[in-house]
Amino acid sequence: MDYHERHGHDASSFDLPSTHRLPTVSAAQALDELDGDASKHVSTSLPDLDRALTGNASGLSSEQDEKGGIQKGQVTEIWGPPGVGKTALGPTQSSLPPDVGLIVIDSLSALVNHAFPRLPAPKSAVKGNSKGPSTSLKRLQVLQYVVGALQKLAATRDAAVVVLTQCATRMQAERRATLTSAINASVWEQGIATRVVLFRDWMWHDGHASGSRLAALQKVNGKVTSDALDTVYAFEIKSTGLIPASYDGIKPSVAFSSTPGPKRKLGEAGFEVPDSEDEDYGWQEEDTSLLPGMPPQWQGSEDVILGQHPETDDEGNVDDSELEADKAPDEEQ
């Protein structure tokens, strides 16, 4: 009886089906096979968005651009508020070309937030006196393991991995509320190759304003896009699938955490400032303590409200060594 017959196969290791030596393939042959593969992407049924997902949105028409879409071999995240069309944008079996691997994980952020909720650390807790790792550290360790396993699965199986996550509202005193992904740790950001945000806004068509579903790219092939909201892709959900929506003009009014707007000055707004040139337009520093408390969470809503607690405001401020192994508490001298 060998090891696998006694303990079973490890599904998370993604072992190759055969342990024999693989045939040698030259780099030129591998490149030719890669260029000749017509199913390197999974289409979203939106041609403009498919071209942008290839990283070449210059408008030049080519055969490769026409077959663009969600790239195989990497992890793609699609996030947005409820009812915006995350499930509809996620590729379905009918839109898949033959012999293409696809894994769609829906509402991963709900599972993570349920198992490891965002709770501020008590003020009475002293660093080094805890018996085990904090909830925030456990959350980061789980996220690092999950995104690493998804990366390995996408690479070894040459499959497109699509993760659908929810959104959170980040409340800040000096800036307006912004939307962010419900999973926004640095370890998760490093593992996500492409990120698509979905939201709803007003658009103009033939002189009339109407609500529409919009998609924008925040990250493409590992590169963060600084002008995410400058180019948006409107679409409609029909019984036959997604179809592009035409519009005359649009100016997104939704603010995301990746592009927060700075505080405005009275001088920038064009008003006369009689007393001081440095007077802020909006909240003053002494008004921060007068801010109302967090509104109650609606029952059944998937939206999460993030406060300004330093333990949860930025989950990325944790040493990498703490993610590998739990640190032992400091001994008292």
C-alpha cells in the first residue's frame, strides 16, 4: 500500500497526473504553441471590454484583440455593489470555447468576513500579552493561502479563475465615503492579476438620462490603472446574455478608494476668501469629533462598513514574517 492509497490524493497540491519525465520542448516551440492557441481568453460578450482586458485598448483591430477577454492562467477579481451584474458578467458555460478550463467563485468575501469578521482590537490589549495570533493576522494568513492556491491552480491547469467579491464602504472624516472591495489586504492585491469593478450610474443617450450598469478596469495583467474611471464600458443584461449599451456621454459620480479626491479649498472653487487663504472648504479639524456614529447595518445587505480603526483600516500593515509563522510573545525582563 503506497502513500496515496492510505492517505488519499492531496487536492491542494495539484499534482501532475504522471510522475514520469515530461518531454523536452524548446522555447521557440512553446512560443509558437502559445501564439497559435485561439482560446487564451474567455470572452465576456462585450467586445470593447474584451480588448481592454488584453492590456491593449489602443483601438487597433487585430485578430488577437477580437479574441480577448479574461485571460487564462491567472486570477481575475470582479467586485461591486449588490445587483450590479457580477454574476451575469462572470463567464458561463454557454460562452466558453471548447477545451477551456474555468473556475468561478461567487461571494468569497462573504465567507471570509463571516469566518474572520473585521473587529477592532480592544484598547486594553497589550502587544505581546496575547496567547495566540489576532483575528486580523489569521485573516491575512487565510487570504495569503487562498490566493496562493488559486494562483497555483490557474497556472498548473491553464484555467481562468474568476473571483466575485462584494464591496465595502470606507468612511473617512476628511473625505467623502468611498467604495472599495470587501477584500482589500495587500497579500490579496499581490495575487490578483486583473480587477474589474462594476457599478451603476447615469448616462446620456439621445438627450435623455437613464441608469446603466458600467464596468471599469482597476488592474490589468498585474498593472494598476491610474485612470480607472476615465474609460468605462456600459452594458445591459438581457435574457440572451450581456450586450453593449450605447451612450452619448457619462461622468461617473462614484468614488473608489483607489482614487480618493483631496480636500477642496475655497480658492480652488473660485470663491472669495475674506479671512484666511488656508480655510478648508467643508469639515474642519475640530468638527471631526462631532461626526455621527456609524449607521446601523441593514439586515440582509452584503455591504460592509469600514471605520477608521487602525487595526482594520489597512490590513496590509503587517510584517511578512508574521504571515509565515506566529510570533512568540515578548518575555518580560
